[in-house]
Amino acid sequence: MNWEAVIGVEIHVRLKTQHKLFCGNRVVFGGEPNAHVCSVCMGLPGALPVLNPEAVELALRTALALECTVHLESVWARKTYFYPDLPKGYQITQFEQPLATEGKIDFSGSEGDAFVCIRRVHMEEDAGKLLHDKVPGATAIDLNRAGTALVEIVTEPDFRTPGDVRSFLGELKRTLEYVGASDCNMEQGGLRVDANVSVRKTGSSGLGNKTEIKNVNSFSGVERALSLEIARQISTVEAGNVVRQQTLLWDDHRAELREMRSKEESHDYRYFPEPDLPPLRISQEQVTVVLNSLPELPRDRRCRFEEVYKLTEYDAEVLTQSAATADYFEEVVGIVIDPKVAAKWVTGPLQALMNQLGEDAQTVPVRPEKMAALIGLVETGAVSESAAKSVLVILAEEDGSPSDIIEARGLFQERDVHRISTWVGEVLATHSEEVDRYRAGESKILGYLVGRVMHSSGGAADPRIVRKLLIERLKN
Ligand code: ADP
Ligand code: MG
């Protein structure tokens, strides 16, 4: 019997706001516990929430980037549950009337272009954090994170493979970074994934009982957890048993799933409209303004790079991983003529430099104009490629133009034909045996002779000129 998996995911993303969703505390990661709290986010009785418009703008950017329909009126709700990191005893979220519904995102699936439908995007506040290792014998609570602004993005159960979920998550992350809605910093819990999965006979249309996998904080973890769970469900149904609806916890270290609780239903949360906040109203003009301010999305940019600059799929993909790198590349291309050459330098030596310095394309000290100038010098043969790579590293530390640095360090290539001819002549005179072999048809000996001339020149000669002169002289 053939079984197929059905997967839908819910993603919580921290919005890149300066302040929390309903109070004026700054959003700070790390830092002294409970240094960024007030009566609102500590849930003191009588404290009233005030909506932060910055969060609304970023949630709108998210919804519109995902091609959702934005509802001009949405309603805040209280989701009631008890947990010590939730001081109010409820979370302010949106339930029956969310900010946006019915979106879609394209991604590269295992079988080519694919898309997934977005069921809804809503805003909500985050909870605090329990600290199990700060106070011996006790659990402490840090409320710095409490009340920070999140969006929850819920997909339809459109995925069939864990690999597709993973590549969708990559596309989603890039998209949210491009539009400036979130840093999607997974190490800091800025993007968290819950994956829902069921299995059914291939080709059937109903939905089987699902389980929900929580606590996954890496894309590879999502893929591994889903693969394990799908295998478990298939063996369960093949043994004639029924999959129990439940919530599972992913343990990344041990690479295993643990039962967390039997599945709760939404009525368990006693959702009801939040009495302290009016409905969220957005004007059509605001939607239009935000829509018009969205940048080109990563997928579109990748396709344009392939078409306009004739880059390989791989180069286009690497260059559009971040908007900053793509911008950098396009600035270099504006100065250097050949996009393929620019791509080679940006994805190769520049990327290596950024990794080494821990910088990104926005902060790396060698700016596009200098990168372009350096590439230009390599292209004209003024400096060798390997010398240029060391110049790039120097440019990150020293002021000055690429040609200043090349000059100061004597790295310009010798391109004077007369001088190179002299070295060529010397080598030919002292290597008569090799010359005879070359003339007898052993053409690969040329490389050796080029090497000898380069050696005579102390590495300074332009190898292209050396090669050309040797071929000419060896003809007669
Ligand atoms: P719940 O009420 O249990 O939270 P929802 O209907 O709200 O379930 O869906 C939550 C997520 O689970 C969505 O991403 C949805 O696509 C996915 N989902 C729903 N039913 C199934 C199913 N039978 N198998 C796989 N995923 C599912
Ligand atoms: Mg749900």
C-alpha cells in the first residue's frame, strides 16, 4: 500500500519592531532579565494595552508579501491558558477575524516550481521565557520577551514531503527579510515552526488524523522530525492501528520526538474578544502605500538575475540569498561590464572575506566601487587574479584605492612587451630541448615554458602576454 504525507505548518515570526506590541518597552535580545518590562507586559491588573503602529506596518508588509487579502477590520482576542511565562493568564492574539487570509507563496519544490496557500496571517504577542539554570533549585522567569510583536503564518495542508517544507521555509525567511518585516533570527527564536502532519492512501482526498510537532528551531530539524513522524505514522496505520491526535516535542539533540500532550481543541482556549482594545482598522490607502513600498521579492529577483545577467541558476540563487548581497552585486555590475565576472568575484573572494570578517554585504568594508575597480584591474591584466585576492583583503583594512595598494606593494603585473621578451628569450635559449619537443608536436610543454618565464620575472609578468610571446617565438 502506498501512503502519502499531508503537511501544514504554522510559523511564528518576531517582527522587527523597536518596541513591544502593546507597550513602550524596547525589544532587546539577551540583556539583564526583566530589564525591559512594565505594568502592561508584566500583566499587572488595570494596565491597558496600546497598539504599536510600527508592528501593524510590519505585519502588513508580511501579509502583502505573501499575497494575502488584508481585512480592513480585524479583531483582537484573548487566548486563555495558564503557564508561568504568560503573566496575564491569556495571550492577546487574533482569532476569528485575523489581519489577513488567503495568500500564497511560490518556492522551488522537489518536482520543480511549487506553491503553497497561506490560510491566514495574524498578529499576536509573545510570552516570556522560563530560565531553568539561573537560580539553583528554582525556575526563574524573564519577561523581556513578553509582549514582543509576532505574526503567525498558517499554511494550508499543501505539502507532501518534508523537503518541500524545508525549501518553502527558506523562501519564506528570505521573503520576510527582503521586505524588512523580520530578521528571522532562528538562534534567537525569531522564527519558530510547528509542523502538522498526517498520512493517507496516495490519491485519496480526505485528511487523516494529524499530530503536531512543536519546538523545532532549525529547518533541517523540521525536515528530520517530519521524516521520522511520517515513518512512524505509516507503520502505525499499516499495523492496522489509528494515529492518535497529539502534540509532539522535537528533541534536536537526541533526534527524537516525545509526546507532550494530547491534542487540545481551540475551544479549550476560551477565545473571546479582547475588551481592552478596539478592532484593528486599516485604511485602503495604507494597504496601497505598503504594497507600493514592497521591494522586488527574492524569487523574482533570482529569475531576473538569470534572465538579464545570464547567470547560472546557482549563482543567481547565491546572490539573492540576501537583499544586501543582491544590491551589492548590482552595484558592481553597474560599473563592471561582465555580470558573470562580477558574480564570480562577489560569490567567491568577497563572500570568503565576509565570512572571515563576520560581516554581510551591507557592512563589509570593501564597498562595491572598490570591488568593481579591482575587478577592472584584473580584467585589463594590470594585476593577476591571485594578487587581486590579497589586495581585496588589504582593502578591508586600509584606506586607498585598489591601484594605490597595488602600486605601494609592487603588485602590478609587468606588461611591457620588451621586458617580457627578454625573459622569454633567456628561457628559450636555455631550454633548447623543450623547444625541440614543442616544435615536434608536444604542445603541452608550453605550460612548462610559461612557468619558467614567470619564474624568471619573479612572478611579475602577465602570464597572458608571456604565453602569446612564447607561441609567436616558437613558430619560427
Ligand atoms: P487545529 O485546529 O488543530 O489547530 P487547524 O485546522 O487550525 O488545526 O490547522 C493547523 C495547521 O495544521 C494548518 O497549517 C493546517 O494546514 C494543518 N492541518 C490541518 N489538518 C491537517 C491534517 N489532517 N494533516 C496535516 N496537516 C493538517
Ligand atoms: Mg490551530
